[in-house]
Amino acid sequence: MTWSIFTGEGNQHLETVVRIMESGSDHEAVILGGTLLEDAVLKTLLRWTRKDLSIQGKLTNVGGKLDTIAAQIDMLYLLEAIEKPLHEALLALNTVRNKLAHDLGAMLSDPSQKLSAALAKLTLHEGRGFYPNPDDMGDLAEKIGPVDTARDRYIVNLCLGLAELMHARIRRHRQLTGDQATVIAKQYVLTLPGKETVTSTADVYLPPDGAITTYPAADTEGGE
């Protein structure tokens, strides 16, 4: 399973992935997945908007017009940063997260009507046999495993959604800088005891001068 995450911020994203993969609780896995998604959506939105920290903060902080992940996903779609299938899948991932976060009785294995409708919209894996390289969205070597359960469906679509959001940030970086150098410059593999191997793709790019710069700090401030 391949996760497209940030490597800065004390490796919090990687630690969260480990917790998701090791968790036996649907509620914990979905809520933790939601935190990864929220962070990736916000960082992508900041990358796609003008670098004005005051206005960005006014819109995305609590009480702002874009203070919810749903509003931010909608704005990414309007900015043409993402296409309709990803827009719908990201909203559905957020719906699943909200349902499990606020309803202790909700279960992926026995979904309610609202949860079933959201899960049915998680279709990013359909027609794709391998996890994508966020650099160019070509196939990586790792195959997408069986999607037999609602939990499989949620986690696989979360991984694919994170990859597409990373691709959107890379695409924006290239639009702004004209830099066509290799962007994905850092990958590492983690094997969980008794579980599957996790491949982590870091959000980094390689500038022309050869110095490696990571995206987390830049993405926190947005893009010009």
C-alpha cells in the first residue's frame, strides 16, 4: 500500500499511517485518515492560491468562508486543481469520516444509508491496477490489493486521493516555477510486524541547483 504524505513536521504523517495500518478499530482508522486528508487538502489549497498569508488565514481559519474541508475541496475543484471524480471521492471520504466521528454506533461493516451512499462514491480504484506515482500519475510497481470490505474501500481510496492531491501540488509547483526536474525524490519502505509493507512517497522536489527542498514548509505558506 502506498501513501503520499509529508515528511516534515516530526514525521507525524508517517506515524499516523502506522497507527491506521495497525488499528483494529474502524473509527480510529477513519478518523486518523481524516486528519491526513484535511492536512493534504489545506496544503493543496494554499499551494493553489496567491501567497498572501493574511487573506489565506482569514478564509481558512475557524470562522472563515473556507474553514471546512468540504468548502476547501469545492474550491480546489473551482480552481481546476482537481477534476470531478476526485472532487466527489474526497467529499465522500469526508462524509465517511464525519459519520464515524459523530456516531459511535456507525460501522463500516454495517453501514447506514448515508454511509452506504458515501462508500459507493469511493471509486478511484476502479479501472486502476497499480498505485500511481504522484510525479506523473503513471503506475508504480505496487499493485492495488483486493477491495473486499468497506474498510479496504475507504483506505485504498484515501491513498489514491492523497496521491492525486500530491500530484496537484507538484503540477502547481511546475506551473509557478517552470521547474520540470524530478519532483518525487524521496521514497522509503516500512514493513509493519504481521502486516503488509507500506511504501511512503514523500512530497519533495529537486530544484535545478541540486539541493533537495521539502514541500511541508512551503505548503504551509501557500504558493504565489
